[in-house]
Amino acid sequence: MSLDKILAISGKPGLFELKTQTRTGFVAESLIDGKRITVNMRSNVSILSEIAIYTLSEEVPLGEVFNKIKEKEEGKETTVKHKESKDKLEEYFFEILPEYDEDRVYTSDIKKVIQWYNLLISKGITDFTEEKEEEVEQ
């Protein structure tokens, strides 16, 4: 499953898998407990493949950040937990993404990235590469 089908829904804990669309929104299944919920179009929803982390020179897609964590942790969950101190979290994130913009990437963002990564790994979702669509020449 790619990050195109994984959602973060504002006000709801954890991550969700997009299951199907409805007339007024869509149905999503929690990766934490497997419960399905209906989400309307007015909800604040983020698709993980569209999230990026600010660096000093560019924005790095979340999938790339997850791949760097996966490389560092050898495909296992992170050695640092999302409830660690601010300094520990920033130090860990600096090891993964040395160029990250400390003024625009908050501790809460780092916590989410670590928490989401660990949840995805625990569910066996380990492919964070973006699927590139091939352009058709005419």
C-alpha cells in the first residue's frame, strides 16, 4: 500500500487507510484498531504522500523522510519514542534530516513523523517510495 491511500484526519488519533468514496465524502479505516469511519468533505484531511518537511533549501516529501528513518533504523521501529524530550527528538531528527528548518518544523511535527512511521512499520507498511506516473508522449 502506498502513502497515497494513507490519511491523517484532524481531530482523530493515528492514521487511516482510504477505503472508498461516497457522495458526501469517503470511508476510512483506522490503522490502529481497524474501525471504519465516514468522513465528510468538510473535514481537514491530509494525504501522507502530499505532506513535506521544510529544509533550508527545499521541501522534502514525507516518504523520503520515512525512507531515511527506515535506513537508519534498518527497517525497524525508531529507537526514539515520540514522547521523548524536545532536545532528544530534535537531535534524532537532525541525524535523519540535517538540513531541516528548525524555525518551521516544530517539535509537534517531529513527534507526528516518528509516531506515524512507527505505526506504519508496525502494520507492515514499509514501501514509502512514490509511484511515478509515466508520461505518455503524443
